Amino acid sequence: MRAWFWTLVLLVVAVGLAVVLREHSGNVLIIAQPYRIELSLTLAVLLVLGLFIVLYVILRVASWISSSPDRFRSWRGLRARKKDHELLESGWIHVLEGRFGEAEQELTKLLSRTRSSNTRVLAGLALARASHGLGQYARRDEALQVAQETAGNDPRLREATAIVNAEICLEQNRAQDALSWLEPLLQASARNHNAARLALRAYKLLGNHDQVYVLTRQLMRRNNIERGEARRLIEVSAAARIAQAGIEGFKPVWADLKADERTLPDIALAAAQVQDAAGNPEEAGKILEAALNAGLEPHLLNAYSQCPPDQVARRIAKAENWLREQPDNADLLAALGNLCLTGQLWGPGERYLQRSMKLRNDVRIHALLGNLYDRLGREKEAMNHWRLAAGVAGVLPVLHMHTVLPAADTRGDPNLVDVDPIPVAAPQAIESPIPVAASAADYLDADSYTGTPGTAPANAPVQRAEDASTDLEDYFDTAPIPGVDLSQTSDRPNRSNT
């Protein structure tokens, strides 16, 4: 648009000059003895303009020729910077793609040829990243040193160098070294959000919950951290601060929390544990109730069900209100059952636990029912639930009731010399497909034996009559205890002395 405007202006000026000069009849007389030159005004004006244009062109050409060396140097510099930028761009792309070998080659070449301090710093930082990825830590430290020295007093380059150093230290779990790079940046500017986030990671690694709490608050106020992540960090750090403060420092830490933060599960649980340890179960119950009103978390319900007998009635009434809103909550039913057991309300406790067991087959519910039936004297049902609890937990295999473990073979024990000899030709025990423990290596499955009940199989090892017993109590009474020298404790006559 600007070009069209100036073209129009020039056309208007040209037309105006043409009209003026055409109508003007004046002459121009130039007297230079012995010459006398007479020209029309139009021709004189045209000659002056032509002479000006010729002189301008001559001067411009002379200036261009005289500035050729500078222009050539500038062109060479531009070309070199372009190549440096291409190498730097390619090197960083290789670093981001994880091609550290190619990145190291290009960045090493760039670092050796560039004269720009900015490019040199950036190339050194990128080379440090590539060397770190390759595990060449000496080369990495050398590149970082070059970048730090080249940065000089430039604040932006020094900040970039410190950030890269801190990130590398954090990747190696060297949190204290990372903080040594980050603390000057945080002191220089409280609004350095990237440095604050890195410092937050470092304090998390060090377990400094006070600093984690403070930095998370700062980042939340400036909207530089995701809200969900901030709540998780506050929950973990505040819970740790409450546990560390104890009942003496509980009030200031608790007062520093917002109302919605006090209902976070970990915070409420830590506060309740502190109050319970201080002998304040009623205050602990109120803290847990506020958190449970926000959400019936299983571990909070478990903690809520652990209380002295004098708190049972109040907590049962509160839990039954929650049960009206969530009648199929297995954790809530288990908590009610536990509270009933604490208050010796056997009938309601059994009903709550059985309802919970219908919803979920849980080891804790089986254990609670086992304790309930044991207290009521119903030993068979108690044993059955304890066995089911062990099976659900996966800790112990559920053994057949009719299997018998024979006495252990102690022939290889050098400390036990008073055992009865076992015939050498005795055949090996039948291998069982069921995995057994080392102490049950001679386990014999009764299902695989088809002989007459009460008689030993034909291939069983020969034993003395006084030692043969199928009673489990006799087995555990007579089996040797690993690591115990029975030659010093056995009441049998020592055969080595006879």
C-alpha cells in the first residue's frame, strides 16, 4: 500500500513539473569565457536532475566498492552463525529424541568452533545433557564447567546453567547438591517458579516436610502448580508435620490448615493418632468424623473403629447414620462390627460382620468373626474363620486335616549322636505334588496311601515302638529344633559314652 502511495505522488509531481516547464518560456544563460551557453529552462532543469542522478550512482558504487571487506566479513559471520544455529538446533533435537551419541558429536563440533558466548553456553548445556544420558559423567562435568565459565555475569545464562545443574543433580537423587544451585536463584527472585518447583522436588527427596509445605503454598497462590498435585503434597507434608510436632506443637500446625484440608484422609488420620496418643479419644473421634463426613475412606473407618469402650456408643450411633446413606459399604459394616466387639455387643457385631462378609471376602472380617466366636466359646466356628483368614491372606496353605508329618530325618546332624539308626536301604518317601516347607520334606499325603487304616505302609521307614507316633503334638515335641545342640539337652543316654 505504501509503494502505491509513493508511486502516485511521483506521478503527480512529474505531471505538475511537465505542465509548469512547458508553459514557462524562460531561458538559462551560462557564460564561461570564452564560452556562452544558452539553454531553455526545461532543458537546464533536466540536465541538473540527470547530473544529480549520475553523481549519486557514482558515489553509491564507490561506497559499495570501498565497503566490500566489511561486507564480506559480515557475510562470513552470518554464514558461520547460521551453521552454528543449525548445529545447535540439530543437537538439541537429538537430545530431546534421546539420540545422545549423535547429539554429542554435533555439539562437540559446535563447542569447538563457535565464537558466540550465548551459543557456547547453550551448546555446553546440551552437551552436558547428552553426556549425562550416555553415562559419561566426567565429560558432562567438563561441559557444565565450560558453560558456567562462559556465562560470566550474564544473569540469564547463569540462571540457565544453574537450572540444568539442578535438574541433573535431581535425576541422580543428589537433592542437597541441587539445592546449592537453586537457593541463590530463589533468594534473588521469589517469582522464579521453575526454580521453586525444582526445589520442591529436592525437599521431597530430603524429607523436609516443612519446606515442602511452604513451597507448595507459594506455588498455589501464584497458580503455578496443578491443584490436585498441590493437595496431595499438602496432605502428605501436613500429616508428617503433625506427626513430628506431637501434641505439644499440634495447635499451630492444625491452625495453619484450611477447613477442607483438615478433612483430607492422611491429615485427619495423623491428627487422630496424635490425639489418641495424648489420651484424647473424644477429640480424635471428632477429627475422624469430620473427615468421614467428606468421604468414607477404609483406613479412616478402621481407625474410627479402634476406640475405648466408653466411646463405643457414640461412634456406633454416628456410624449407623452413615450406614443409612451407604447400606452396602463393606468397610463401614466391618467398622460397625469391630465397634460392637469392643462394646461386647455380640449379636449386632455378628450380624454386621456377616453382612460385610457377604459383600467382600476379607481377611480382617474372618479374623474378627474368629475372635467373636472364640469369645463366645464356639471354638469350631472360630477355628474355621481363622483358617479362612489365613487362606485369604495367602500366608499359609490350607492343609488337609488327615495328613501327618513324620519325624524329621536327623542323620545328617553332626551334633545329634543319640538318634536311632535308620536302615540304609529304606526307600524314599513318596513325592507330593503340593509344595511343602523344608521342615516337611518327608511329608506323606494320606490320600496317596491306600493301606489299612492304622497300619504303616510297606515302604515306610522302620522306627522304634517308643518313638512311633502319629500325634502332631508328639511330632513337634520330638522334632529337633534348628540351631540347638540337642547333645547337651537330650535326656536319653549318650551312646557315644557307652
